[in-house]
Amino acid sequence: MQPKMAWMQTLLLLVCALGISCMRVSASQQETHNPLERIKLYAASHAPESSIVLRLNSTVLEAGHSHQWFELSWSGVQQPSYADWLGLIVPAGADITKTAPAKYQIAAMDKNHVKRGEGRLKFRLINYRSDMQFALFRGGMMAPQLAALSPIIRVQNPNEPLQRHLALTGDNTQMMVQWVTKNSSNPTVKWGTSPGAYNHSAAAVSSTYSRQELCGPPANDAGFVDPGLFHAALVEGLTPGQRYYYVVGDEEWGFSPEASFVAAPPVGPQTRVKEWGFSPEASFVAAPPVGPQTRVKVLAVADLGQGEVDGSMEQSEMLVSLNTTARMLQDIQQHDFQLLVHNGDISYARGYVTQWDNFMHQMEPLVSSVPYMTTHGNHERDWPNSGDRFIEAYDSGGECGIPLERRMVMPQAGRDKPWYSFDFGPIHFTQYSTEHPFHPGSEQHAWLLADLAAVDRSVTPWVIVGGHRPIYIASTFNMPDQGDQPVAIALRAAFEEAFVEHRVDLTLHGHHHSYQRTCPVNDNRCQDTPQQEPAPSHSSSSSSWHDARSFSSRRRQGGPPRVIHDAPAPVHLVIGHAGADLSLNVDLNPPDIWEVIKLWWGYLRIEASATELKCEVVSDMDSSLMDAFVLTKPQGWGAAQMQQRSAKQQQQQQQQRHAGEGVPGGVQAGDVRVAEQ
């Protein structure tokens, strides 16, 4: 862990121990999550100082590197100040009154700056597809004055294939492979079942977005730079569970390093899992078989964000995301986790294209080898009069969902209809948007109910529903329209009856930056008998230091992991603790439906078979357990459930026929005659 992270986490422990709570700002006032938002470009000016000289140890960002370290030195600063800072200008020569820097560091991070007006700092740079240069600014963030520029850093290959990521399509013999370049004209994916042997290829479909398509500032103003071309190529004919090796790029500009993935698991009851030029090879494993006998391992997060490893963006509240992504990468590489689900508040770019680039660079090692399935959060979608369900929400920074939708192609219903479902082993995932209208009568509401009704539980005995804002939440934020509680009430009114009717097992939401778990709940009441029996052994052990920031209800005070047998209602999780600053507006005296509430960062691991859904919530700090519970079903539950559904449907059809014949529904004709005698 970096020292800055340790200091921040120690401070949070103190805040939580003191019971300090915080409230969100009003809906009309934009919260500041991105450090670039603190720079007041409208007040920026040019004030060159001839005495200042900026030097670089290199002026070329070489091809074939995912990133490169540069040392920037400076001298000749007269009357140096703690307010002086160094920013990266992308593209080089951009108007600093109209285009925000991609990153910055405070010059006084080198103590020699204030003492002697000189210093040196290291920056890690990635390929933004454009030449770039550094600038030294005076006057702080409120009225920055550009005093000096560095030499230009040339990007050797602006069309290098970058930001590789995978997505499922709903067909487990397919994988959607995606990446970005500046403007390459013949993007292609090549793949095969052996390293270096690519027997198949497919052309990609390319898209982008323009400043004019976006809804407001900073997305269509200071945050906009050329986002490049987004390429999506459909890999077909995969054998479920098979590992595939692939490269992306084109013949003119080259291909990426090789990566790999495992194809999605097949549907069925019997399978069980387990430089310039083309990119370096990578691999993936085709999705595992779909079916009750398949065992799968899934990671899930919400509200992740990004962090800089070089000390840039020193005010960023999301440095912890570096820990979370590192832990999840370790799980993928060492423990064979096969899928990553991210339910909203993805990058917190909030209108700044370069911050999407930074986030995807951070995520690429993970999501180039496992499918990455996302839903929209408020920080991707919400903007007034753009089609979201909120009256006055500015949380996307003017993006209104367009960058996420173009960058991460999901198998959704259509343009700006980000709801979809897919099967993965024994799990059916239903992903929906809490940012779009979901009330009864809306298109999304009808789709979600139809999706749940169509699930074949003999094939996928588990159903997990995911969105961004939680349907149950222990929060004191009650503001109308956007408050945690009003939205939760609206979600329950729209969906809770259907979730219970269709035996949804688990919901995964975020938005509130905490970890929370309910009992199996319907209508604010637990639907099971509390149990304290031990669960099967888990890979991690509990750690007592988590207790310092736990707010567990009276129903659960320690004890072994929770085992929940054949729950008649869903367990609801809030997993918004992946990387963003924690939400301290927690209800410190929650209703008894709440079994675990914790304020610390981490993520969710799921391991599922036909009869068990094991869940571990682990800390970003050391992977120790924050919570563990197991949902169980008896063998053959899915087939029995389908028989019950069929019998119910037959009964309903019979009642409808009788109603059409003028006979009271559910009463046999013979019974009518007896009643008349």
C-alpha cells in the first residue's frame, strides 16, 4: 500500500470511530469527484516567465509500452510558491483556457521548488493518441497562469491498440473483443487455441463520439479531447470453457501484445469448470458451460474509480481503487475468477476524456482476460433533460451515458436502453438501469419482469439482479427525487413483488459507498429464521480489525459465516465500497433487516454451483474477510421450481377458460351444481 493510502485509511478509521456523519450536497450543486474539476480554466491566462526552463529525460513515448516513466525537471522559478503546479497538456499546444490538463502534480512535492525555484518529479504517461507536453502554472488552481512549457513529447504510434476489454453477448459461443486506436482503418482481431497461432480473424465495427453529441460541460467543453475510435469485434464459434489467445490491431499500424480469455461456460447440466505491429498475444477462456452442474467464480464491484501511481491528482479520493484492482487481478491470475461485474459509477471521468483513458489503462490487465459487464450509474448517465429519471442531476459531467455506451458495448436492448441479461454457468444475471425510468408501464419495467419470468431455473438455478442505486439501504440521505431512501422506495414499489415471485436470490447495487447486507427480505421484513451454523470453509479468514468500522444490527453480532437455506426472498447487497470515498451518512441504528454494515473498501467474490452460492466480501487492504455467507438450495430445486411454474400456469389457463365460459374461476362445474342444491 502506498503511504498516502495508509494515511487516508487511518484517518477514516478515526472518523468512523468518532461516529462523524456527513450529508450529500443538494441535487442542484455538483459534487466534485474528479480532481480536474478543481481547476478553474475560465480564469486561466498566459503569463510566460522567460527565466523558467522545463527539461525532460525523453521526448518520445515509445510504441509497444503500456506506459512509460518520464522525469520532468525545472529551474529558474522566481518567488516560488506552494501554489505552483505542473500539468500535462493533451494534445500538445492545446488552449489552456479551453482544455483541461490530463493530470498534474504540485511543484512543491519536490522541496527544492520552494527553497530554490527548481526541482524534478516523475510522471507515468500513457498513450493518449496525441503528442503532449508539460506546463508549469503559477497562481494555483483558482486562477492558473501558464508560465512555461516543456519540449513536446512525440507519441511514436498513435494507432497502437489500447484498452483491450471483453464482454459477453448473451451467446456463450461468442465473445465481444474491444479496444481503441486513434483512427486505424482496418481494425481486426485474430485468435486461436494456441499461443501465437491465430487461425481465425474477424473485422471490427468502429465508432466514436463527438463534442456535439454530449449533453453539457465539462464533457462538451474543457473535458473534451479526441476520444479516438472504439473498435468492437465479435469472436464466434467458441467452445465453452476453452482458453483462446488473441491479438488486436491492423496490418498498417500493428497488433497488440497477445492476451487470452476463457470462453463462457456452456448451457447444459453436465459441464464442470474450472512493439509496432499486432499487439502482444493475450488469451481468454471461453465462457463456462451454462447449467446447474457448472461451477463458476465471479467478481463484483460498484463505485470503483481510478487512481494515479505517480502521485498525480494528489487530491483524488479514489486512490484505493488501485488496491482493489490489484487484488482482483491477483484473484483472476491465481484463483481462476472468470467474470467481473461492475454495477455503475465506473471511472468517475465525469466529462473528461483523458480520465476514461486513465481508467481503462488501469483496468486493461483484468478485463483483457475476463468479460467485463457494466451497468450505468449516476456518474455515467445523469444530466438534466437527457432522458434519465431525475429532475436535476448533473452527476455525469455532461456525458449523459454516451462515452460508456460507446466504449463498452453490452448486449443491451438498444441505444440508451442499458438493460440486458446473460447466463453464466448456473447463474442468470439480470442487469438494469436505476438511472432510466423503471416505473410500472415503462419499457424497462416490462422488459425486466418478462426477463425474470422467462428464466429456466432447471438450467440456471440462481438469479442475481444488478443495478446501481440500492433497493434497500441503511442511509440517512432522504432528499426528494435523488435521495437514497426515496429511490429505494420507488425501486421496491416497482420490482420487489416480482423479485419475490420469481425467486430472485441476490441483488447487487452500489451508489452508497459502503458494504451492506440484509437478511432475505420482503416488505422490510426478514423472511427466514436466523441461523448461526458454520458455513463450508472459505479461502480467507476473518480479521478483527474490520470491527472498528462495523455497524452491524442486532440480528448479527459476530459468529460464523451465515448459511441461508432456500431463501423465499432475495438477500440485498450494497457493494459501493470498491474505491470511491466512503459514505459516512450511514444509519447507525438500522432496522433489523440489516445483518452487516461496514465502512471499508473491498469487493465481492462469488462461487456458484447448482446447490450453493458462496459469497465473500474481502478487504482491499489484505484480502481478509469483511463478510461471508452462503445461499443453498436442495438438489433438483430448479427442476422442481419449473414444475411448480408449469402447474401454476396451467391452473391460470384453466381459470381463464372457465371465466370465458361464465363459470367462477377456480370452481369446478360439479361444485357449482352442489352449491345450487
